[in-house]
Amino acid sequence: MKLFAVAQPGIEEITAQELKELGIEGKVVPGGVEFEGGLREIYLTNLWLRSANRVLVRLCTFRAKHFAELVRKASKCPWSEFITPELPIKIRATSRHSKLYHTKAIEERVLRAIKEAVGFEPQTTTYEDEGTSVIVRFENDICTISINSSGALLHKRGYRVKDVEAPLRENLAAAMVLLSGWRGDVPLIDPFCGSGTIPIEAAMIGANVPPGTRREFAFMKWKNFDRELWESIKEEALKRVKEVKVPILGFDIDPTAVEAAVENSRTAGVERWVEFKNLSFPKLSFEKAFVITNPPYGVRLSFKNTSLIYRQLGHWVRKSFKEFKLLFLSPNRRLAREVSPEVRMLTYFDNGGIKVGLYLVEA
């Protein structure tokens, strides 16, 4: 099967590297990574990918300039393995530079095509994670129809039981840790930990805990779901879990955030490897450390206060560690340079509707 790991723009190379570490060669394209495989690769990628949003099965691709042509060609797609009378479906269409541009009409015709192919009227649902999610994409009159094998977005690991305002998504936190090169060999610190996402994701990376063990996926409801294969992949993955032997620390001046971080770490099963404290820029005695963090950048604070926080971050890191890697998010280079004039941007992505750069300072 042709498969596609959806990743946020700016994250695709990280997802491709993750696939490579799973023994899967992929091709990076805008918005994700194309690769091929069978059920094993579908299960493996959903279980292990930390930075991706979802894994799609490319059902069929064809050219269509008229609705009758769309129905006729879409009805020939191999729907039977994915569509059942018991399982509701959600169809979502997008269109760019195509004669068929009315997305609602496209969705209606694809539903008609599915009905013709399977011989019954499928139930429909409002949300993609409630059943089978069908994604229809038109570009330059080329229609690509995909099935979402993941269901709910992959960042929904299942451990975030308590939250704070403006939380960082789990897959973005994991991408920051992966791009830093940290693999559990030196202490890792987040001085703006919020509900603990970066330290928790770091602990899962350091301990080799697969991020998908605590949730369900859409492929589990398919006709061709191979439970024995899935359980064997999960069992093999859990055998690779190891102890983290360096401190992973999270600090925040908000005691409510620290309480949330502690509870989330317990739910994630990583509480023995992470420690959270209600402190601001504490005195530490490590010679070397990775500092990976998402500081406040002016959404709730004035720009003057935000600049001061970024300057304090840079000063604290330089004072605390002889050797360090500091990775942090900032909505612009001017604010990032408050941390250090030598800062460089590694990539950028969208964080909660705000375009941010991931910046690096090291010594």
C-alpha cells in the first residue's frame, strides 16, 4: 500500500528520520512523508511516530473534471476493507486549482460512490475520530482519496489529563527533543514546563517508550485488522523500554501547572524519570545540560516583560552550565536574539495558530 505520514510543515524531516529508525525509507514532501508498506508498517508507524499527526492509506488517485466522473472512478476504489455497516464515516474534502471546487458537493459524490461500491448506505458522523475518516484532496484536477488509519490525531497520546492555558502539542514537544539530538545521556531541563509536555515526551524518548501504547487507532476497527500481529508488535516494542539514568526536570512559577505536570507524568507512566518543581530559574549544579523549552512570547504578557524573560533565560543558562544546548520557541528573531546574539533558527512551525521558530544556542 502507498502510505503517508502527515507532519506539520517544518517537521517533515524529523518524521522522515523517525521512519528511517523504524527501517522504513520515505520520501519527504510538503506536509509529510510518503512511504510504502502493509499492515505491519501501518501498525508500527502509528505505535512509534512521535512527531507525525496521522498515518494515511492512499486508497486511489485519478483525474476528474466532472462530478459524474468523480463518482464513477471513486466507486472503483477498494472500499470493502474499510467501510462496514456498523462503522460510521466522516468524509472531508479540500480542493485547489481544480474544476471541482465545491467541497461539500465533492463529499456528497464520494459518499454516493462508496454506497455504490459497498452496496449499503454508510452511516455518517461529525468527527474524524468516531469511525472511518475519508480524506479527499483535489489539486490541479487530480483526486487523491485516503483513509486515516490513526483516527484521533497522533499527538493525543492519552496522558494529558490536566492542562494549562496555551499548551504545546505532544508531537511538537517530541519534535523539539528529537531535533535537539538528546537521547537520555545528559540532564534535560525545561524552565517553563507548563503541564509538563516537553519533560514527559523527553522521558518517553529516553526510556524508549512508544507513544501509542495507551490509545486506540482507527485501523483496529477495519475488517482486515490482525490482532495477533498488532499485539506482537506492541509486545516487541515494550521489551525495548529502558531506564532513564539522567535527571529530567521541569520548573514553572505557576503551582497549578506543576500539579498538572505531575499528574500527567503519572498517567504517562514516566513519573519515576521526571521531577517537577514550583520554581523559577533555580540554581543547578550540572556541568552539562540540554535546556528545551517553550517560553511565554507575548500572548498573555506585554512585549516588555517577554523580552525580559528571554534575556533572563539566556543569562540563567550561561550562568548555570559550562556546556549546554538550549532549544526554545520564539515568534520572531528579534525576541530570540534577547537570549543570545549567536542564536540560529533550526526550523519553524505553527504552534496553536502562531508561527514560531525553533531556535538553538549552544556552548
